Amino acid sequence: MHIILKFRGPPSWHSSRSFLRSQKSFVRHDLYQRLASSDAPQALPKRPRGKSWLWYPATLLALTGAGYYAYENHQPSRHAVLATLRCSQLARAAISGAIDYKRTFARTYASEEDRLDAVSQCHVRSATKVLNALLANGGIYIKLGQHIASLIVLPREWTSTMAPLQDKCDATPYEGIAALFLSDMGQPINELFDDFDPVPIGVASLAQVHVGYHKASGKKVAVKVQHPHLVEFFNIDINMVQSTLGWIKYWFPEFEFTWLGEEMRENLPREMDFVHEARNTAHAVADFENIKTSLYIPEVISANKRVLIMEYIQGGRVDDLAYLAKHNIDRNKVALELTRIFNRMVFMNGWFHADPHPGNLLIRPASKSSKSPYNFEIVLLDHGLYFDLERELRVNYSRLWLSLIARSSLTVDADRRKYAELVGNITSDLVKIWFFGGAKQCRLAPDGIIEADDEPRSDIRRATGILDMASQTEEEMELIRNTVAQGDILVSVLDVLRRLPRRVLMVMKLNDLARHLDHSLATTHSSVRIFLITSKYCMKAVWQDEKNRFREGGLGFGSFLGSAWCVESSTLTTHLIASTCRTFATGYSKITFIERMMDMQASLVKSSAWLRGFYSRGLAGAHDAAAGLY
């Protein structure tokens, strides 16, 4: 086979340019196609269309399951979640309330009445938010609300909103109580008790009480069990409380309540230790062992840090008038005996119950073996928190009280200022705010306010002593309470509260309890009557201190200067004691005489009520009327 190649000679210029043009066109077309194909989106791997919707729900379900497993089985994770929720609830209420107050105070109002109404509504809104947060968290937050409810210097809207926390606490479910017994006691409930009632008879902020029959002792007992979650969240909760109070101080510098958080941090661990409570109980029993009193303290059978087993006491609330009437118990005597019990603790023993409220008091008819001088016994519960009073503070407080019951004079006013500074670190500029003096705007007694000298238009009677103040009408006291919440007066009162030692505040709280119960019991004696009892115990405390000082001073000089001086010192000491004794006896006798006159007057009031009841409803009506039931 032959291949014939034809050669036409060298290419011409025209044919060469055509060839190059065609090559360039081809290259451009190829490059364009490559660039176009590189800019186009790359196709993703195709999934089966029928299963694409399962991807996100499956992921969400997996994450949820992992979170739930961590919450239930990993303690740090659970703790972090719950702590965040608890803190956020209180923080949200506090921040929201602060913003509400700032807006309310920043507005302008047509009249003072409109401004006061707006502020009152703001109080209610803010207090309700805080109340809901405290109820949601429970535990020590309930304790915080109880403290707020007892602060008499706060606006009425706040104290009345927080008042339900005194009796409103959520119970721990029985399963949680059973688990606590296993962890703390090492035994299930049914091995320790017969007929253990799973429903508590009482629930408080830190614990709840069940009834059962103790197998080891064979007695019917009250079992106090701490809420299990308290220990877990204590540090976080108390830090949050202190932080919140610090925010309040930052936003409103004039409102100083950080001391409240400090007090809770110091005292709550004691209240949460039931072994400590058992020791306090034994101490209190020993203090009243040789005293003829109506006080009864339940026996402690067993004590664990979070479980306390006590003697079960059947009785009624101390302010239950129907219960008192049913058992023929004189409500006047109950009020006076309560005052004696607490005043003996404070002024004679120097060691007193620091959580007094009606829920911690029961009353029952006295048995034949009782050492009560009356036909009833007052049962004191919850001994978790006691305070001691040093001798010097106790005597100075007694002297301060005695100066307050005296009529105002230059000497008495000087004593009031002197002992106010010794007792409460109250300087001369604040003495007028704490009690009677010539304050610029008003004068504050330890438990109230007396209007100022520069308000001559007021018809409030000027009180020159506690006894005068106690006899003021309810209308006058209401005006006083409204006055305290205004202007610089409240700021000064809060400053006083911040300065006062916590023990002095607790003593004042005992005084508040005595007055509250005296009012709740609808007693027929004068409201001054319980102050007279306090005054007598103050006199006893001062008298005991005077005797001790004379004896110690006399012995000291005698041993220093020799036996001859010892005889003279002893004679001088005896003379001084005799002189002081006469002064004490005179004052004590005067108060005793006034007490008897008041008791006679109270009996006449009850007799008059009995006659009115008999006239309207017969013997049953007479009994109820004398008992204060109508």
C-alpha cells in the first residue's frame, strides 16, 4: 500500500493567521467552560428523602437525654442547674423591684396623696415579687422572709405581705424523709418507729415534725426532721441572700440591711444542728430546775445532726382563746407568766431563747405532778438558737430600761443617753431617734415614735416614759407608725438597727412577742402591766450586781491593805448594801403595789364582761364573754 503525501509548499501568511485565530477561540471557549464549572455549587451527597426530617429531632432528643442523665446521676450538674434557677428567681425579683422603685420615685405627681398612693402600690408589687421568689426557693429564703416580716421599721405593705411566711412552708415528701433516715440514721423508718405518720403535724422553714411511737423507749414521740435540701444549697443560698442585700444597699444606700445576711450566716448553722439544739434544751431545763414556774420543756430522747426525737406534747396554741376557755385557763395569767419566763431568761439567767414566736409555744392543763403555780403549763419548743448576755451588758440594759420607765428629768435623760451608748453603741446624735429626746422631726422610743416639738398642731400626747407611751390610743400609735416610714427618720432608725448588738435586738424581739401575745390574748389588764414585770426583773438584776460589786470591792481592798482595813471595809460594804437594799425594796414595793391595783382592775373588767354575757346569753354567754370570745 502506498501513501501519497501531497505537499503544497510553505503556508502563506493568510492561512497561518486563520489557524492562530481558530486556536485562540478554542482556548477561550475551553477556559470559559472550566471557570463556569468551578463557580457552580458542588452537589452534596444525597440522602434518602424519606429520613431527612429525623436528623434534628434525633439530635435534640439525644441532647435532652444526656442532660437528664447528667441531672439525675451527676451531682455537680444537678447542683449547678438548681443553683442557677434558685439564684435567678431572687435576682429577677430584686432587680425588677429596684427598677420599679427608681421609676416610681422619678415621676412627678399632682399631689402628695398621689405620690404616697403610687409608692404604696410599688411596695405591694415589689413585696409580692419577692414573696413569690422566696416561696419558690423555700428553705432559708423562708427564714429571710420571716425576718423581713418582723422588721417593724419596714412599710406595712412589706411586713403584711411577708406575714404568711410565718406559717406557710412546703413539706418535704415522705420519700425524701425516708431517704434521709437511711443516710443519717442507718436504718429505715419502720425499724425505728411504729405507726410513723407520713403526714407532718407541723412544717417550718428548716424542718418538719412527724408523730410516731419510738420502739426503743416505747413512748409516743415528736420527730423533728430537717429538710434534706438545706445542706446541699446552704452556701449558695446564703451567698445569694447577702449579695441581694448588698445590691439593695448599692441601689438605695440609705437602706442598710446587710447585717441581716451576716446574722443569718452566723446563726443558721447552729439552728441546723439538732445535736446543738439538744444541748440548748438541757441547758434551759437546768436553768429552771429549781424555779416554781409554769414553763415546761419537752424531753429529748435522741439527737442526730438532722433528726431530733422528742417527747410528744398535746396542747393548743398559747393564743387560742377557745382552747383556754375550754380548760378554764385565765388568759391574763398566761400573758403575765410568759413575760416572767422570758424576763427571767434575759435578766437573771443571762441566756435566752432567740427565736420566739407563737408557733414555738403551746399551752396545756397542768397535771398533778406539775410544778406550775397555775392550772396550766407553757410548753416552749424549738431550742435551736439561744443567745447569752454578758453580765455588764445585762446590767446596763437593765439600767437603761429603768431610766426609760422613769419620768423625764435632767438626771433621767442623762442616764438614758449614758446607757444607750453603753448598750447599743448609740451616739448622742442618734439617742434622740432611739428613744425619748428632742429630735428635730420626731422622737422614737425603743418600740415606737413620739411626735416632735416642732409640730405643735398635732394632738398626740407627749410620752415622757415607756409607761406613758404604752397607754397611748391605737389612733395615736397608727399615726406614729406612719410617721416612721417618712423622710430621714426611717434612715436614722435603720442606722440605729445596724449599730445595735444582735443580742439587744433579740431582747427587743422578746419584748415584741410579749406585747403581741398580750394583745392577741385580749387581756383585760392595762398594756402597762407587762412592762412592770420587766421593770421588776431589771431591778433584781441591778440589785444582784450591786451586791456582787460591793462584796468583790470590799474583799479586794481588805486583802490589799490588811486585816484592820478588812474589818472597816466589811462594815462599809454592809452599810452600802443595806442602803442599796432599802432603795431596791422601796422601788420594788411600789411596782408590786401598782401591779395589784392593775390586777384588781382587770378582775373588775372580766366580772363586768361576765355579767353582760349572762344578761344576753345566760351562763354559757357569761363564760364566753369572760374568756374574751366575744
